[in-house]
Amino acid sequence: MRLSQYFLKPRKDTPSDATLISHKLMIKSSMIKQTTSGIYAWLPLGLKVLKKIEDIIRKFHNLYGCQELLMPTIQSSSIWKKSGRYNDYGPEMLKFHDRSKKELLYGPTNEELITEIFKDYIKSYKDLPKNLYQIHWKFRDEIRPRYGVMRCREFLMKDNYSFDITKKDAEKSYDNMFSCYLEIFSEIGIKVIPVKADPGAIGGDLSHEFHLISNSGDTEIYYDKKIGDINKLNTTNSFKLLRNLYSVTIDEYSKKKKLDESKLIKTKGIEIGHIFYFGTKYSEKLEAYVLNEKSEKINVEMGSYGIGLSRLVAAVIESSHDEKGIIWPKSISPFDMGLINLGNKNNKLTKISDQIYNYLIKNNVDVLYDDTNERPGEKFANMDLIGVPSQIILGENSLKEDSVEIKNRKTKKIIKIKIKNMNEILKKI
């Protein structure tokens, strides 16, 4: 994409209420625009990151045997009254009436609706297990929206739901999703700590949150020093280790006898995922059952699993930035590479830049080509701000030396490659 044609207008100013660096950088880099309190439009740059995360989530959920569906944002209040959760969310749940005076709500979560869908189609234990997921916008009317998309009212979420015949089978589904989450976050390129947590309004007696370690996190967590660097462990070992070692939120820590703190690491985290096992809490009240091998009615055992996609974007920025801007992990960067022409008025330099751009496009490299007439300093600042992992830089020396500079955004290291060795550029992506 040529920057001269792209919808990208970096800003120098930020809203007065922007306190988190992720909020500031997402506004500055034209990723989002606030439309009203706690609600944001996702502009092309921000949407590309969201889509990259969606692709990773779909990849692993499909590999782990989950099937995608799409539920409506608007739900009937009747199913929430049946489940007994109608009042649990209080004013955070947006309720309204249609022209027929029927009460509806903008779904903050989908346990009730997915249970209603399930019970109309699945009748036999032979059809279990089932695991259904969606990537979907949700709304919770936060009393005090703040921190940009970190704590907003409308947000993008992946939620999925497992259905099993026995508690033992349901716990296997829970463990399956625990492992799936570790793979997802590893693929994204971030370090997470899974911690035992309070299930809250969802309910149940088994729950884990997945936290991205960050000084700007709003949750204190304690975890065993043995957990160490999770990213150095393979998925199988990570799963076995993390399910058995001590790691909890501050709420859970306060409930039990204090452990020797010398064995624990105390830090702050940003919650980006949450999984629950809640048994038959919803299936009993909504009458979701299957017939077992004896033709007896058995209420299905259920679990639910969420990842906050829009929140995750901000969380990654909180953990990966510097004084110049965002530093994206390669897997979710909006572009694979940036291309900067420092001499746009030099026909020969522009011709070479165009050739490199066309070469990259033909080789399926998603490149952002700064072909504008901005000053060099402005071009460097903009490219650093949006955080593309690698930058190809062409200036007057490129003509003299028949070479380009390739800058690594994270390490700031610069190497030179001869223009004739175009294939070497591809290796640096």
C-alpha cells in the first residue's frame, strides 16, 4: 500500500483523558477514533491488527476442534430471566424495548443464547462433545469508560462454549482450551501468566484468567517463581506446569492462608483471556439435556472461554513500545515491512523504490510504501510510530552504493544490502 493513498494521518495531539500509553499511541497512529464515550471506530490500520489476531484465533480454535458460528448482538431478556442472571449485570446491561414492547438487551455475553441454540439441535450423547465459538462485538455499559479500548463499552471478543456428557469430559474440554490459549498467545508472541481466578457473574467453581504482564495492569497477581519464562517451554510442558503450580489473582490470594512470599513473584497483569467451567448451571435452568445410553435425560456439562480481541491490541502495545511508538510482534503487525523513499523528487531514486515496492508485492509481502513528499524526519517518525517490524530505507547513498538500509524496529539495528540482491531483503522480513 502506498502511504500517499492510505487512510493514515498520524496526530501529534492526544485526548486530555488519555493516560495509558496504548490509548495515546492508538490515537496518534490513527488506529482508532472515539465516536462517543467508551465507543471507538476502528480505522484501517487498527482493523488490520484486529484481523491478524482473528486469523490466529481461528487457526487454533479450528485445530482444537471448535466450530465457528455467529450469534446476534440483540437477545431476548426472557432467557436471562430463566437463567437467573437478569439482574447480575445491573446497569452494565443495556436493556430496551422494541416497537411491540418486547424487552430486548444488547448481549454482554452469550451463555444463555448458546444454550438455547444447542438444546434445539443436540439430543443424544452420541453427538457430544461439541465446542462452538464466535468472534463478535459486545456491549457493556461501563459506569466509567477509560483507558481507550482497554476499558470501553463496545468491544470485540472471541467467546466459545463447550458441551459434554460428564464432568470428567467437561474438564478435558477445559484443559483443551487452556492448552489452546497457550498456543494462541505464543503464536502472537506475548508472555502470559494463567492464574486461578474468581468466576464472577459467569459462575462455576473452576476459572482461570490469562494475564499479560505489564506495569500498567489493573490486576495484581502472584505466581510461583518456577513458572519462569513460559515462552521457553513447549506447549505440552507449559500446560502441565501451569495447571499445577501456584498462580492466583489478588482476590484469590487474599482468600487463603498466605504463602511464603519469597517463593512467589508479585506483579501486575492485564487480563486478556478468561476461561470457565460451570457444569450444569445453565443447562439445568434452560433445560438443555441429552439422552444417555440408557435413554435418560442428562443435563449437559458446560464451559465458556473468552478472549478480548480489542483489549488485547491495547495490552500488546502496553507491553511492547518505546519512546518513538509501537513495536508490533511480527505475527500481528499491520504491515510486514515499511519502505521509505527519502528522495521522492529524485526520479532515479523513485524508480528504484517503485521497483522494490513492486518486487515485494509480487512476493506477497504486505508493505507500506512511504512515497509522500514529507521531510525525512517526519517519515522516520511516522514509520516508528506505527511500529512495523522492518523498514527499508532508500536515500542518496543508495544510488552511490547501490544498496538499501534495512532497520529492525525493535533492536534499531541497521544493515545494508545490495539492491541487486533483492532476495536477501525477503529473508529479513
